[in-house]
Amino acid sequence: MNDAYSLSHKEGWRRWVDSPGRPRPERLTVRQLGNLSLAAREDYDEARGYWHSNFGTLETPQLKAIHDDLDLIVSSNRHDPDRVRGAAVIDALAGLGKTTITRAFIRDFDRRQRRRFGDTVGDHEHLPVFNIGLSSQTTLRSLNHKICEFYGRPGIERANAARLADFAVDCVNSCGTRIGFIDDLHFINMRHKSGVEVANHLKWLANELAITFIFAGIGLEKRGFFSECFEKEDLEMAQTGRRWTRLALPPFTVASESWKQAWYLLLRATERNLVLADAHNGMLTDISDYLFARSTGHIGSLFTLVERGCRQAIKTGKERIDIDLLDTFRIDQAAENERRNLQASFDKGTLSTRITRPDS
């Protein structure tokens, strides 16, 4: 059974951070599968389903680059309270792993901080990181409420925005927090009065709190989050572009040998994690062109394709992934819309994911 919990609350966050990871099911042969009882087979297939959806974060060039940048920004933010700390902003299209990559970084940071300094700060729980996501039409009050809610601060339901802001500052300071991750920043409307208020409040929090903020969102540069070219009434927003470091997260491409190599290694690492009775070496790498066309180089679309492919392989008894099986279902509409043109280019030979000498 999948025991759900929320990472936007400290209890769920701590549980996830401290989790040793999901155990990998043993890979059985086709004959061994046939010898299982009906109940045992059902349990085994259920365990494989959870594994294929949760086998961990794979290191990609994009992940390593973002983690290196985040480490530099966080580790250099050691200013005294009178100095403003810079923030990191991961700005990319949907389906490229912004949240996954960031959470992997702050999870490791959380573990290291508690290993070094313990699980308490005075009389308070030590929470090195807070993690929240914004929702549509985010307001000053809802932002402060979400931060307080993460810490489990009592008495927040009827408090106004100003009081909630005081509560949030107290929670962060009392619990020894050093990183605040705020996801889905694109829900802040920078051209609306309430959005400007929220953005200004984030700057105020950065002034008040001795932490590094990490933001993530879609199309933030296009939405004006970094622009110095504001209208007269929005000039107070100009500081953001000077304080925030934008980190891009590109999709995979086939533009160079190094990118092709990275795509090959991603497929090979994914392939090794699949628990299918009839799987074989090269099951994914042999169809790398097809997988690129289907996913358009977006890691989120690729993993959706592989996860659903594993489910179909188990459900049908095929126990392996191939093009015929993957062609039996659809994935996200963005990938499906671009699939035909990409596949045509691969068929013509104008595009290829093949590399000359893949590393072993």
C-alpha cells in the first residue's frame, strides 16, 4: 500500500528526508513468475509498479550543473544579518525536473545539517529546510500561511497577513532554517497588484531572514521576474533582477556528441532499474531515437513513457519494453504534438541520437 504524505508539512518532509528509499523487488525469470500463486503475483506486480515510479533520481548533466550552482550560491551566502543574501531561481519549461532536482539537493542539505548540528535548536525542532509550493492567485496572506503551515505553527487560521508574516519569520529563525524552497513561482502575477505585493514580500523576507531562497517556476524570465524595464509604478520590482540568479534547465538535445552521450547514459541507467522478467541489455538504448522522438528530450515525458510502458509490459505479460508496446498508449499532449515532426527527422536521418563510441 502506498502511504501518502505531504512534503509541504514538516512531518511529511522529515519522513521523506529520513527515508532509506524504496527497496527494489527481486527480478524474477519468466518461469519464476509462472510459479507464483495468484496472490503472490499480484503483490509482486504491485511492488514493481511502485518501484518503477519511485526508483530514485538519476544524475544527469542538468542535475549536476544545477546542484553545483546551488551549492555555490548556498555556501557563499554567509552574510551577517545586515547584508542581503542572493536567491537562486530555476527557470525552465514544464517536465524538465525542476522540482525533482531541487528537492534532491535540499534533501541532502537537510541531512548534512542535522548530522552536523543535531535534530533540535534549543527548545525547537531543527528544520534546515522549508519546502512549499504556490497555488493560483497567490496572495500575501496565502504565502505566509503556507510557510507557517509547513512548520505546524498553531493559531494561523484567523491571523491576518501581517501577523502571519511575523509567525513565519519566528518559525524560520527558531528552527534554524537555512534554505527556503518555494516552487511554482509562476503563479505570482507580476502585472497584478497582488502579485507585486507578494514579490515585494519575498524581498522583505530575504532581508529579514538569514536563509537562501530557492525558487522554481515556468517561463519566469518571459513573465518579467528579472526585468529592469518596468512601468513607473512598478519600479520597486527592479531589485529582483539584481538579487536573483537565474539557473536554466534545458531539455536533452542531439546537437552534439556530449548530449548524445548523456542521453545514452540516461537510458542505460533507466534500463538497469527496470524489473521486468524478459528485459535485456539494450532494451532502451537500442530504441533511443524512438524514445527521444516520443519524449522530445524532456525527462518528465521520458519517465512517464517508461513507467507506463513497464505497467503495460507487466499487465500484458510481455515483460519487456519495445516500440510496438509503447505505441499502444499516449503520454502528455505536448510530447504527442511534437512527436510526428521529430520522428520524421529521425526517419530521414537528419537527426540521430547515436554516438560513435559510447562509454562502457
